[in-house]
Amino acid sequence: MLENIFVFRGNSACGKSSTAKELKKSLGNSTLLISQDEVRKRMLDEKDKPNNKSISLIETMINWADQNVDFV
């Protein structure tokens, strides 16, 4: 199982995405950046509610990453 998973949590506009992008740049090409906002809002147009579709898609992406990249 993938051991190098970084999760950033915090208030809106506190720098989570910027920090994640900088970390990805630092770690290199074998890094998958998964943005909940990208998946939930832009890819699926889902509301932020319990059990929305983005949860299972993000889980699927993490499982794919386990076989294909070093960091998520």
C-alpha cells in the first residue's frame, strides 16, 4: 500500500493548494496531486454533502496511484 500520502486540511484560502503544488514540484514527476475541489466541483459538479460521488472517485485515484506513482 502507498505510504507516501500527504493530506492538507484547513480553512478556505489558507494556502493548501499552493503548498500542495509546491510540494509536487519539489517531489517531481512521480507525484499525483488530487484536489478535492477539482474532482468534486469541476469534474463531477457535486455539492459538498455526505457520500457525494467524489469520495469514491478520489479513492479510486489513490488506488491507481498506489501502483503507479511514489507520492500522492
